[in-house]
Amino acid sequence: MVGVNIDLPCAAYTGDEPFAFISYAHLDAEAVYPEIQRLDLMGYRIWYDEGIDPGNEWPEEVASALKRSTQFIVFVTQRAIDSRNVRNEINYALKLDKPFFAIHLDETELPPGMDLQMSSIQAILKWRMNEQTYVRNLERALPRNFGQPARSSALEKTSSYDQLVDLFARTIHIEQQSRMRAADPVNWFQLDSGVKHQLLTQSRLLLSMLHVAGFNVNRAEDADPAIVFGRDILDLLARMEHDRWCRERVDDGWRHGSQRDNDKRIHPMLVPWTDMPDDMKEYDRDSVRHLPEFLLKSGYAISSIYEHPDRGTVFQFANNRMDSDGK
């Protein structure tokens, strides 16, 4: 399947709504998978060939997915240019007159024939840009008809907090599936409505935790790195996340017991944080550890209010909306 041993970035979209077809060389998986994950986090419905049912013929399903897609995106590298499959997908997309977008991951000289074919194709030269500039260009260039991108710069400020809640929920979903190494991952757009509601609720509470812990969330600037939580902050957020999880379970009728029983709604981890075994504490830390880097992929940065007190924050918009609602 792929040329490197790397976890799949997300579940391929298989529904009936508009989606983008991703073309790439399997040997480029290490570079391309983070970009697929980025597009998924940004709210786009995407299909890539790791979503193929093993029982189906490879060329038939690829051709079917490409034909049904509303956008063709190719990740251009030397390996992609050398890949017969990628060349076939490019030719088929052009034959079908699909909206075409190229993302150049490195400096690649196209063969004359392909250069002629793609000379009028919209492209981004990612290898020339820093992360934040790349995200901004990606947001501007990609159409919205194959997803629900959180693009706050084009929305009213009062909705930017809701957009971030949605983005955070997607981030949590990806992180959970990665940590659990889900055998059958589910695309965000195809999640059960109840599960999606739980993730959105968790997202709002985690954002509130960040606010209480002294952090802002705002659009990333060019020099922003992904913040690394110190151990004290990580423990604070992990403890708050554990308390949130316990409250959610208790409200749903669960109670503590020494042996887990899903039918009877008994769980041994319904205990105070201080009584948790070390491995489960680490599990809770992992649930918040990578949130900053995931958010930065989508153009948002977490920053300390003490280091950047002059920056605006989406929390202001949430507070203003609450004030206007009289709550």
C-alpha cells in the first residue's frame, strides 16, 4: 500500500456530498499524510486511496471516486511525477475536466508534456512558504463546495468562536482515533450525530479550560510556533479533562465499580484524578498534549496571555455574544 510505515491521517470520505480526490505517490506518504490530515482538520471532505475496500478492483474504485469527485488535488513531487498511477489520475482528471489544484511539496521540474498540461492549473508552491503563509494561501485558493472549512477571516467575528469549536472538535476526533489506532476509522462528516454532539461539547469545555488556564486562541502569525505545554499546565488541563469525562459519564447514569461493565454502566476510572493509576493519567495528558500542533496546522495558535497580552482572541467574541444574549 504505502512506502512507509505510518498511521493513516483520517478516514476517507465515502458519502454522497461533494468531495475532493487526492492524488499522491505512495512513497510520499510521510510528507503527504500530514497534508491530508490538515485538509481534514480544515473541514474538507476528502477521498484518498487508503479508503479503498480490499474487495474492490483498485483501478475501478479509483476511477469511480475520481469521476464522482468535485475537485482534484495532486501533491506534486519527483516521486509523484515518476508514478504511473499519479500520471494516470492527472490525465483522467483533465479528461473529465475536473477543477484541478496542485500543491508542490518540493521543487520539481515537470516533464515537458506534463508541464504543458498543467501550465494553466492553479498551484501552491508549499516548499517556498512557512506554515502560516501556506495555510492562508490554501484557505484562499480552495473552494468551499467540498466541505465546511472554518475560515473565520471571511465570516462575521461573532461566529469565529463557533468555527473554532468545530475545528477543535475535529482535532479531538483525529487525536482520539490516532491514540486508539481505530481499525475502522470514521470520517468526521459521517459520524453519528450523538458522537459529534459529544465531541462539540468536549471542544467547548476544552477551550474554556484553556481560557481559565491563561491562554488565548487566535489566528496564527507567521512566526508562531506550536506552543509546548509545561508539565504543570499539562497536568492542570489533563485533570480538568478527566473531571469533564467523569461528569459526562455520571450524568449519563454511569457509576464506579472495580470491573468495567458497559451494559451496567460501571467504570473503574470514575475516581478523582489523584486516585488514577499513572498510565491513565498519562492517557489524559495525551488527550491534550498535541492540541496546539493540530490547531497550528489549521492556522490557529495558542498563546499565553502573559507573553502576548495585546493579541485579540476568539474568546472575546464568545463573551461578547453571551453578553448580547443577556446570559
